[in-house]
Amino acid sequence: MKKMVRYKYWIVCGLSIAFCSVLVIKIIVCERAHIGTVVTSIVPSSIGAPRPSIDPVAELYADGRKQLIFDAYDVAISLFHEYLENYPDYKNAPDAQYWLGVAFLSKGDITKAITTFQNFQERYPLHPKFDDSMHDLAQVYIALNEVEVAKVILSGLLDKCHQDYFLCNKVKNTLSKLEVVDAL
């Protein structure tokens, strides 16, 4: 199975001498998971500006996302599990459930990815990531070599994805790759 890679780009422009802004490199050590995985990110900071209060629950979710972005799947899984166990009704719980499925898929844990995506779809059918979770579930079935199941999912998704141009192109590309494989 092809490893999913996600990148984050930071663009800094328009800094002037009159507006004194400093870029600070922030090191995030994932202490909650008790694994010394280190992730770096760049955050803008102004000299002398008061630091905003940080919501620890939102920070837990954000740390899980950062770990996922930097391919630290075990740490991300641990953080998303912690989030969902302790804050199942908090505002980012549906997103944490979705990204947990992505982490399992990226790690190659197919069984847990299927279960997680199906749970997400049952609990949050109106969530904005629902269609993405269907595409990801199709990817799981492709990895299991159940191409016909994946085609049914993708065809159904193609019928309703006209509102999301990016997703529609993803679905079309996946279907065309499956057609090429069938032709061989």
C-alpha cells in the first residue's frame, strides 16, 4: 500500500521594519503519548505581544493533527484516542474520529481503518468530511484487493461530489486508475 504523505507549507511575506515581527521556531514534544517524537512548526510571534490563552483540549487535537502531518502515526493515534475517550462531545470530536481513521489507513492498519471510518460515517452523516471518509474507505477496500466494492463506493460518491471540485477530481483519478488496472 502506498504511504500517504502530507506536507504543510508556511508562507511569510510582507514583513517590514515598521512592523517588527519575529518568527519563532516552536518545538513540540509529545509528552502525552510518552514517546519522544519531536515535531517542529513555525509560528508568527510579535515582540511584546501577550500570549493568547490556550485551550488544552484544542491543543490535544492540534497535537494529534501535527503528529499525523509529520507521519508519526502511532503518536497521532494515541492522541486522537485520548481526545475521543476524554472529550467525546467536544467540538472537534468528529474531526478527531475522521483523522484517527486516516492515521490507521496511513499506518496500514486496514481493519481498524475500516471500523473507524464506518463509525465516523454512522455517527456523523452530515459532517463536511463524510465524503472524504467514503473516498478513504474505498482506498481501504482497494488495499484489500476488493476493487468492485471500492468501485461501488466511488461511483456513488461521484454522483454527488459535483459540489466539491477537489474531491470530484480525486474520485475520478482513483476510478480511472482502477479501470487501467482492470484493463491489464
